[in-house]
Amino acid sequence: MTAISKMRTHAVCAAFAGLALRMFFVLRFPSEAGDSPFYIELAWNWLKKGVYGAAVNGQIVPLDSRVPGYPAFLAAVFSVAGESQRAVLFAQAAVDLATCFLIALIAARLAPEASRRRVAIAGLWLAALCPFTANYSATILTETLVIFLTALAILLLMRAYVDDSQPAPSSLSPSKPALSLWFLGGIITGFGSLVRPETPLLLAAIGLALICKWWRREDWSKLVRAAVLMGAGFVLPLLPWAARNWRSLHEVQFLAPRYLQSGDDFVPRGFNAWMRTWVWRFGDVYLTDWRLNNAEIPIESLPARAFDTPEEHARVAAILDQYNETLTLTREQDAEFAAIAHERTSRHPLRTYFEIPALRTLALWFTPRGELLPLDGHLWPIREEWQDDRPDLFVTLSLVLVNLVYIGLALAGAWMARRQPGWGLLVAFIAVRTVFIATCIETPEPRYVLECFPAVLALGAQAFSAQGHLSSTGSG
């Protein structure tokens, strides 16, 4: 069997295995997340009534609290299959399978030429069998679509980076393919930003990598050219959305409000600041943010790390007692939480700005990632979990092990490919997005780093490269 025939066989087998895994999740474990009904409502109102908005007091009003990319995807499916959620899940399975091939191309682009086929096959299999991206095909959330767009943008921008790094007759005669790829990569990132508004972090990471690569004066023209092209491409898809917001809502909004609020909705910034001083586990989100203005928050449910002193415990208890009577956080109560957050940060600034983000980083990357499955996800105390629900513990431990394998392969592959062109783009993206989620987002949900998985899986595939051929063709 020739090398090309062998590669085709691997591609077909990986595609069937990946499709089977996604169909397993879609048919066996379809799930509905908290945001799913809202996305469906936005899509259906847009499709049937021509208004991108939701019902407020019996009337459909325009909103900008969610960017329109994912509702547009839902509306496209609904226009063909009716309001069929299962049809959406089937479509997402196909999109996620396409992402696997993009990841294989990214992995091959990063690998040395002698190992590209082997690495592409490894990347395809790693992506096809990854349960952490596959199971999001089975829920109506943005992850599947934005991971696809992120992978496509990474592939284009890596190609632009490599092409623009090749020797040219002069800085005034750049590679035309590189110019178009910078621009096209910016456009795809713009479309991704219409699915999830933090997607521009990809361009920030690539900008950082390019500054490290092209910091010399003779390379500044390349840096400026790439930045202008990416920026122009990025803004282009956002212009219709911004124009709509100006026309319908009389505001300048290119993405979505920071806290996804509508109009003059009250934002509990003090409560959020207080959460950032102690919340690092995904389970803590269920106890606080996701209950706010919907259910009681018993003081007994909060862990000891939420308080520094008995006096602080009493102050928080008094605020929550008032809140629990109405299930509505007032501005005065929010101001009290802001004061407590300020005091906690003043006493222990390293805790707020370093310890909690570091713990969040560990939680983001090392949780079992079974939040969409019917699992409690608990491991400790392991003896009690073994006695109470052995199948649940076994599946949770399996997910932990698989997650460790993927992260271990990514670390090994990153080390092996550290001198390859484009390496810095992938590493910078993972680092920038992780830091942003760990420090700026109130709810550290593990799904927020799934957008990094095209880079993680492509790096993991490098561990299967023939090490003897890892000769440097330039630094990443």
C-alpha cells in the first residue's frame, strides 16, 4: 500500500470513527444548556418575524445581548428542517467533523516536511476521537461552530505567517498569497467574533507572536502590513451588525455588551468582584452566579474560603438574608459586596490577582469535562464515590485520564516543535485565552477553553513526528 493510499485509509477510518462518536453523543446524550432556549428564540424570531430579539412584556424587541452568528446558524437549519433541535445537532456533528480535518491540516503545517503525513494522520485521529469537543455537538451552544471558525482562522493565519517569513527580494515586494491570507484570516476571525465575542483574542495572541518574531526595525513593515490586513478583514464582518445596532438600538456596539445585559439592565459588578476573590471551581458557579436573581443563596452552601473573618461571614450572611427574601439583588446590596471585595483584595492582593487565577487555570484545564453528561463528576472522597456510584466514578476517572493524555501530548508536542515556524502562534493563543478566561470572566466554565483545542490537538499531533527529522526551519 502506497503512502497516499495509507493516508486515505486513515482519513476514511478516522472520519467514520469521529462521526460515530458524535452520533453517539447526539442520539444517546443530547442536552439542553441554560442558554439554549434563548438562542432558539432569537433564531426563530429572526427567521419568522424578521426581528433579532426576544419577547419582553408580550412584544418582541430588538436585542444586542448576544452576537448573531450562532442564531444565524440555527435559523439556517430551521429554514430547511423546521424548528428541529435534532437537525441542529446533526448539523453540528458534521461541522465538528470538518473541524477535525482542519486540525489535521494545522498539525501538518506545523510539522517538518518529512513528518507531515504522519502528523496529519495523528492530528486527525486525536481530533476525531476527542470526547470533549465531540460532546458539544449534542447541545445547542456556540462551541462547535466557534471551534470550527477558530481552527479555520488559525490555519489561514499560520499559512500567512510561514509564507511571509520566507525570504523576499525586498520588504516592498511581499508574497501576494500571504497578503490575502492575513486579510482572509482576519475575516474568519470576525465571523467567529459574531459567534463568541471573545474570539478576537486570537488576533491579540497572533499579534503578540508577530511582535516577538518581527521586533527588529527591518521587519516592522511586515508587522504593520499584517496588522492592517488582519484588522481590516476582522472589522468587515462586524459592520452590518454594528449598523443594525445603531439603527435599531441607537448605540455603537460592534460585538456584545461586556455582561450581556440588555439596555439599562442592572449589572451586579460588586457581586462579580466579590466572586473573583474566591471562586475558582466550576461547582462554585452553581452556588453563586447561576442562582443570582433566580434562587436563594444559602450562606451555608458557600465554602470557608469565601470569608476571611467571622465578621466578614456575618456581613455576607446579612446581605444574603435580605436578598433571599426577594430573590433580587439591589444596588445597595451590590455596593456592599463591592466593599467586601475591595477589602479582601486589599488584604490579600496576591490571592485575587495571582492565586485565584492560577487555581482557575488548573480547574479550566484539568476538570473531568463531563458537564454535559449525566454525571455528578465527583472524585472525592474516592472510597465513598466508589461505594455510592461505581459507573459514575469510572466514567469520571476515564475522562480525567483522557484529558491528561491530551494535555500531556500537547506539552510533549509543543516541546518537539518549538523551533518550527508557527509554533509561537499556537502557544500564544492558548496562553492569552487561558489568562483572559482565568482573570476576566466571573464564571470559570471549562468549555471556555475548548476554543483552544484546535491548537492543543495540533500540538499534540507533533508528538508523533519523527524526531530525527525535527530540524529547525525558523523559530516560532
